[in-house]
Amino acid sequence: MILSKNILSKLNPENVSLPAAESFDYPEKVIQFGTGVLLRGLPDFIIHQANQAGEFKGRILVVQSTGAGAVDSFAKQDNLYTLAINGLDAGEIREDYLIINAISRVCAASVQWEEILKSAESEDMQILISNTTEVGIVASDDTIQDMPPSSFPGKVCAYLQHRYQHFKGDPSKGMVILPTELIDNNGSQLKKYVLEVAERSGLAADFLTWLATANDFCDTLVDRIVPGKLNAQQQIKAQHSLGYVDDLMIMAEPYYLWAISCNNERTANKLSFVKQHASVHLVPSIKNFKEIKLRLLNGTHTFSCAAAIIAGFTTVTEAMANDSFRRFVYRLTQEIISCMDDPGLDKKELERFASQVLDRFANPFLEHRWESISLNYTTKMRMRNVPLLLKSKELAGCPLSSMSLGFAAYLLLMRSKESAGQYIQDAYGPSITLQDDQAAKLFIYSQQGHEGLVKLLEDREIWGANLMDIPDFAEQVQRDKHAIAQNGFLKAFEEK
């Protein structure tokens, strides 16, 4: 049988968490632009859990901005879907299944724009959430007179203008806007482009004032791995256990975080779903959360990626099953923490996050390939890890041992062969065509021995700094490169 509201009474609540009957009657309080798995695995899950606890009592109108295929898929299942939460939680395997009923309906902007605008007239509507990918929050040349506007900022402007008109400019009817796109200052950027659409559309100054002051555009940071559909084997196992078919079932890791910039009580009151979740944070600034994620999660990934490939591991889970490599990742996190000296960062929180990173990397339900992580490697190394390397020269006792080893492995992995304008790495396992905008420079430097290493570390165009300023870094990296090349990565680590 296919998942729908009619079969809920037939399901075993010991196998799957079922939504409370009264939660189907909650009004729409949220309009969400996007049907993707990140939204369904994080904000929609958070709102669903709050609804089940009786905290938020609001459902979500979802807008499909392009196409209309999702409308029928959701309608077929009464807008229900299953979220499988699979992974390691405090070192223990966790497999939970929840039927999420936070979504009330899905509308396609291309054919249901007037219906979508009509929802702006609701007294209950309070929040706008989005994930339109990084290309969604951009400048455009559309206006709200387009039906619908082609850009996401244009759609937001049109929606808010309709609400403004309906409520005659009532300042209490502004909304909280929560973009989850992975760009810096996502709320501020969206506000900027929405105001540009409003001005280009010739809207009145009073509306521009209402738009800027009655609505709260919040910068946010989301963190949860939501791979999407389960693999074929996991899907068959889940359907057999649950007793129904769900074409919308998705998987997420146990860990999640949503940090939202909030500077006033007006916003906090509307975001009442926060009360149910210790991992949702209303804070004056999300800066510290960004720093922790960038350095301890992303930075650890980047320092360990080449090391894992050289050691012969294909996936992150496979690497973390190796005791030596897991110790390497642990030591990386400790070195990174020692270089994070901002007084606003709580050391206990950093240690807790580092412990969670180990669980997240070791998740046996994920197939995260190191080769995929290596895309745009040099840019990632610069953005995530160079500040840590530079910090090490300022802080007495900030060790470089594992970070240097990870950097040396990166240099070895990027030591390629040129072929028809492409740069191929074939020294470690299957060949990899490097997808890196600095591959040509790195190829040239790699042909010049130690002199090339020095030139590379001095290259401010690549790093934004001179890494030769770090005392003894070049010598340490050279020793690490030699040790890895002679003995393999794992032995080089164990003997260091």
C-alpha cells in the first residue's frame, strides 16, 4: 500500500512515528519556496516535531518554483513523506522513521501563482522559508508585474506586496524570512535583491518602508547531511519493515543544527518552533556557528581528504572504520580547536562538536566519496584551512603535526600529469581528473622540487597570504611529503 492519510491507522507505531491526528488541522503559518531534500530533512522536520509537541501548531505551503512534477507526487501521498534518521548518535547506531505531515499542500508557481498569492491574505501566515540553491538569491531583471516573476527575489517581493496591499500596510503583518541557501549573509542578500525588485517595479515608497521595517530577513546557517533517497537495499528493507511504499522517503543523519540571527522579540515570538529543539538557535549573530562548522567540519574534511585517497579509502565511512585514520581525524580536530582562539567560542562546545564530527564521518548509512570531496580542493584549502595554519604561528603551543601531514597529502594528490589540457592524478588508485582551478599552477610548481614548494607557499594569489611566514612550515611539509611517499599515509601518521 502507498503512504497516505488513510493508512495511518493500520501502521505499527513501534516501527514508525505517526503524526498526531490534530496536527492535520493546524493552519498554514509557513510558505516555503523549494521542495528539496534539505528543506524536508531539516526545517520541515523541525516544524513537524514542534507540531507534535503542541508548540508551533502550523503547517507549510510549499511552492515549486520551476516545473510542476512535485505537485502530483505529494498530492498522491496526501503530502506525507517518511524521514529515515540513520547514523551514529553518541557512537550508537540509530535507525528511526517518522511520517512527516508538516506540509499541507504543494503548489506550482508556473500554474498556481494566484493561489499562492492568495495565501498571503491569511492572518496565520507568518514565516517564509527557502532553499533555491545558491543561484536563487541573485540579482535579476524581472518585476512583480510578471505572473509569476522569474526570479526568487521577484516572487518574494510580489508575495509581500500582495500581503501589504491586503492588510493595508499594517506593520504587524510583516513576515519572518528564513533563507537557508548556503551563501554568506543569505538573509541580508535576499533583502537587498527583493528591495531592488520593488524599486524596479515602481512600487510606492510606503511599501518600500514596510518591506524594510515590518519584515525580518534573517541570516541563517543550516547543518545536516540529507542525502535524499535511500539506496535500493535500504529502501526495500524500510518498506518491508514499515509496511507501505513511499516514493518521497528520504534519509537524514541524526545530527542537525539551524542557527538563525534574531535581534528582536517580534521575530522570536513567530519562531515558536525553536522551543522544542535544543539544536535550533536564535542568536544575535550566526558568526560563531559558521566558524565552528567551517573549521571543524569542513576543515577536517579538507585536511583528511587527500590523506584518505592516498591511504586507499574510497568513502568517508570506510576510512573512519580504520583505527589509525580515525585517530588522525581526531588529532586534526584537536589541533584545529587549539587554533580557534576567539574568546566568543566555548571550548566545551568545540569539543562536543568535534566528537559529533567523528560520528558524522563514520555514519555507516552514507556513501560520501572522497573523490567528490576533492572537487575544488585548493579553494577549499584556502578558505577553510589556511586561516588555521596562519593562526598557528601566532599561538604558542598550537601544533601543526596533523594539519601539516594533511597539507602534505594534499600536495601529493595534486601532483598530476598533464594530458590535453587536463590534469590527471593516477598515482593513488583509480585515476582522477582534477577539478581544480589551480591545477595548472600546481603542476608547474610540482616539477621544481623543493624550490617549487617554496614558490607555491609564497603564492599569495593562491593562498591570500605567504605561507612561508609560518616558521618551519616548508621544512615540515617537505618531511611529511617524503614520509608519505616512502611509507604510505597511515604509516607516516603512526610514526610521526
